[in-house]
Amino acid sequence: MKHGVNGVALGVFIFFFLAVTVMGFLAARWRKAENDQSLDEWGLGGRSFGTWVTWFLLGGDLYTAYTFVAVPAAIYAAGAAGFFAVPYTILVYPLIFMFLPRLWSVSHKHGYVTTSDFVRGRFGSKGLSLAVAVTGILATMPYIALQLVGIQAVLDVMGVGGSANSNWFVKDLPLLIAFGVLAAYTYSSGLRAPALIAFVKDALIYIVIAVAIIYIPIKLGGFDHIFAKAGEAYSATNPATGKPRGALIPADANQWTYATLALGSALALFMYPHSITATLSSKSRNVIRRNTTILPLYSLMLGLLALLGFMAIAAGVKVTNGQLAIPQLFEDMFPSWFAGVAFAAIGIGALVPAAIMSIAAANLFTRNIYKDFIKPDATAEQETKVSKLVSLLVKVGALVFVLTMDKTVAINFQLLGGIWILQTFPSLVGGLFTRWFHRWALLAGWAVGMVYGTLAAYGVASPTQKHFGGSNAAIPGIGQIGYIGLTSFVLNVAVAVVLTFVLKALKAPEGVDETKPQDYTADAGDPGVQVELPPATAGASH
């Protein structure tokens, strides 16, 4: 491990950081509308992005700095079990091909900005809409924090920030500067900023991975040597658990964990508000359909990225924090100038999703809390102003989270966020295909899934902590260890189905559905299709 500040790498990092900062502010003039004081313009980029812009935006949104750091870190720590991220990103695209075009169409027709807008309009329930909105905000906050953790990991390895100085202000100053710049251009340019920067971010990541997958194995003596070294390391006993550190191939006992984690993660990925925000920014239904066919290219990149975990072991990387393994690998193996390029890829890979996430969370607050419950007569200008301010508050909250709490807390809350966000699936995806579910049954199912998932995760211990030590636990009735989020989801659906039968038998009021069947297949160019803003009083019943 190298010590001190890597001046060359830091210089290259600063160059790219300044370049994307300028792009972030200039993005306010990119495709500028006559009236930019609306959430459609600030929060959705005017719903104007074509296939390639949407592809880069979604890629920048879903494949984050945390992905870049955490997926190979999981391989580094435990072996092939960390590869669950690869099959789940393959499973997700046929799934979203079925429902995202429908969501885009109905949202375009009615002017929906968030998933909660759709849930309120479909089921006539502000209560259910509020539950979806609050879940989205809670699940997004630690996700933003982890992007800042990714930046901090890179700064640590370059020798600036982190533990390099005992003075907290000097120690965290680089992260504070990065946060300030991110907050400024997001406030100014809205979704257009991350959309433009995503081109740079993705280009850098593809270059770094292409070079790493060829250059590092050559330096280490080939993949045979890399896998041999990894196998030796995984077979060694972990003193904290008394068991082997990991395995190149998951054991039979871990296959339920692997499969349920992959499936549950696939179901949850496009429930996150930032995924939907990027989706609704596209200009047509066909843009979404095309993107579901080309986004798997990122899964190829992810599979190659995961191999870096094995390379870190073979290279002899020793870190106390697994999140530093890959940045340290780049520092040790690459020339300083290219290490700077790799660090810039991770850093910019944090800025893009952090911006989109903060915008998505702000839109949820503005449309489904502020307008629905605080100021129903809010104008478009007032909505935009509130959303801008809330996007700043969300980023401040994430920054405080990172600076005041142990990093493992942020990781555990992000795992909990995945469990939570999956509980919105029945209301959103179920609502896109059927109106059969009763709104109160969906709300009850959501509550059961949230409570069970949270309590089950609380009861998971790890060698370093008593609670929230992971996201896997015994599946009731089966006994196998599986993903808590998927178990919670099954309970959620079961409660929703049973209570729907009961409530329909009791003839409980079902609320007004403001959508029509043809809304779910409408496209931007269809005759008579225009955006209809939902009235402030729509779905007033709980």
C-alpha cells in the first residue's frame, strides 16, 4: 500500500471533476424550455430524452459508484456469492419490458411525475400514495449516502481526507467540496445535469474496466494464477467466525440465499424512485422498450467488474475496510495517471446517481406530501421551488449521515432500503395491470411487509454487530436462509390478496380510478394524447 498523497492521480481526478462540474452548470442551457419552472422540466428534463440519452442516464443511475466499489468488494470478502448482482441485473430487463412502457404511457397521459402520483390516481387513495412516497424517500436516503461513501473511499486511497488528518474539517473538506458542487449544479440544472454528465461517467467506466480486465491479469500472471490465489484465500479460516472466509463456488446451503437475493433484488431495482425518474424523462414509449433491450450491456460490464475482487486478492491487497479494496487495487497496479482516471470514474459514478436520487426524493416529497397534504393549490412554480430546496436538504441529510455514522451503518440501511422498496411492488406493478386489488388491502399488505422485513433484518447478527448485520434470514416454513425482502414481499402479497376478497365481500369503498385502459398503451405521437395534470383534489379519499 502506498502512503502519502498521490499527486499525479489527484491532479487527473481534479481535472475530470472540474470538467463535469462545468458540464453540470452548462446543462441548464441544454434543451432549455421556454418555461423551466415546472417539475416536468426541472425534475424530468422536459420528458424529452431519446434512446441514447436515456440509456446513459439509466446506466448512470443504476450502476453507481457503490456498485463499482461494493460488488467486487463482496467478491473480495466472500467469493462467488457476490456475483448475485450479475444475474439479477439480467433478470430485471425482461421484467421491466413488461411494465415500464405501461407506466410511461399512463404517466405521460396524466402528467404523473412519481410512482405515488400513479398509485393515487389508480386507486383513489392518498393514504396508499403517501405510504409509497415515504417508503421511496426512506429507501433513497442511505443510497445517496453510499455514493458519498464511494467518493470518500477514493479520496482515502489518494491520500486526501479520510484518516489522513486528525482535524475533522480538514479531513472531510474534499468531501464537503464535492457535495457543495453537486448540490449547486443539481439545484441549477435539475435532471439535465446528471443526464449530460452520465456520458462522461459511463465512458470512463468502460475504459477503466476494459483496461483493468486485460492489464491487471497480465501483471499478475494470468487468470489461472488469480483464481488459484483466490481459492487459497477463501479456504483459509476466518478467525471471527471459525469458518472458511468464502468460496469460489457457493455451497449447497447458500444456494437459496443466492437465488432469493438475485430475484428479490431484480424485483426491487425499478421500484426505486430514481429508476422511475430516469424512465419518465424519456420522450416516447418506444424509447423505454428499446432501452430494456440494450441496457443488458451494462450487465456484461458488471460481470467483468466483479472479477476485480479476485484480482485484489491475487495482488495481495490488504485493507481493513473492504470498500477500499478496489480503489487500492487501482492505486497499486496502475500508473499514477491512469489510477487518476479510474478514481475519476468512481467519483463521477457517485455524482450522477446522487443527483438523480436527490431529485427523485424531492419530487416525491413535493408531489405526494407537500401538494397532497400541505398546499393542494400549489402552482407549478411553487412545486419546482419546493423540490429544489428539498433536493438540497436530502443531500445535506446524506452528508450528515456519512460524516457522523460508521460506514457499515450506511451499508446496513441501504440493505434495509432494498427490503422496504420491494414492498411497493404490488401497488405499482399490480396497479399497472389490474384494478382488482383493494386499496386498503394493498396498504395493509405494505404495512405487514415493512414491519416483518424491518424486524427480521433487526434480528440478523454479524461478527461485528448485533443487529442489522445482513439482509438474509431463515424463511418461515422452509427453514432455508433467504433474502428477507422476498419473504416480506410474499407476505405482503398474501395479505393483500386475502384482504381484497374480504373487503370486496363487505363492499368496502374502492376509490375512484382516474385512468382508462387506453392510457396504458398511449404514446407521445398518438392522436389526442396530451399531458393532463391531475387535479389537486384527485383521490382525496383515504
